[in-house]
Amino acid sequence: MLNGCKNATSTIMVQVYPKPSAAFNYSISTNGLVNFFDASSNPSIISWNWCFNATANTSNEQNPSYTCVDTTVNYNVCMVVNSEKGCKDTICKTVFFNTAIGINENSTDNKFKIFPNPVTDILTIEITHSGILEVYDVIGTIVYRQSINPGNNTIEWRDKFNKNKKDNGYFFSRKTIKY
């Protein structure tokens, strides 16, 4: 007793269960069919709830498929996983379709061809007249400039762009052809 008051202590046991970690991957098939693969971690996951593009289209399968009608836009997909102890986790991702921008690999203009698109190591330029090739990054900065002669011209892409830290991303070309 402390000054006429009782001193009491109580103990409450709280058990904390591990939270599942929601994760998934996807692969795009033909005609907009997307296959989803659960990659969540926690062996006690008992249910999966998928929502495709914030619509009424849902699935409770662990590895569902969904057909995206319009492949010119990107789709948002969310998955909620639930553990046997009632713990949840949610992940949302955007499904990106291959809507690359750029030139066709084989141009119909027989005066100028540039390939491959996309380039990884060596860029080849076929041209019937001499000229100047300029390569710009997405903000309009010239990252490469070269005089080109009739015939095949090559650019060692990795060697030129690694030292400028410009080896990934979108680039635009402008060619000035002398007649």
C-alpha cells in the first residue's frame, strides 16, 4: 500500500503474427491476354483478391489471367493477400504494353535506314547520300553528332553512351542529308 492506495500491476499477452508480403509478376500473351503470377511471401496465405483496372472485374484465383481489351493504354492491377491469421497486404502495379515509340526498323525511305531498333551495342546507319546524324535525349540535349557517308555507317553505342551515362532511355535522331 502506498498512502492508502493499492498498487496493482496487470499483464496482457499480445501475440503478433507476421504480415504477408504481397507481390506478383505478369507476362503478356497475344491479343491482350495477361497472365499473373503470385510471388507473395508468407507460407500461410489463404486467399487472393485481384482487381483489374479499378473495375468490377475481379478474381480470387492465386494465378489468374485477364484480357485487356485496349492494348494502347496501361492497366492498373491490385492484389490483396490474406493470411490464415487474418493479416493482409496489398500491392498495385501498372501493366505496361509494348507501345514503344520510334522509327520502324526498316524505313520505307530508301535514302536512309537506321537499325536495329532498339539498339544495344552497334547502331547501323545506311544512307545513300552523305550527311550529319545527331542523337538527342528526351530533353533535347545533343548527346552524339557524327558525319555520315554514303553506305553503311556504324556507331559503337555502348562505348559512346556509357561514358556519358546515357546508355538507357529514349533517344531521337535527326539527319541532315546533303544532295
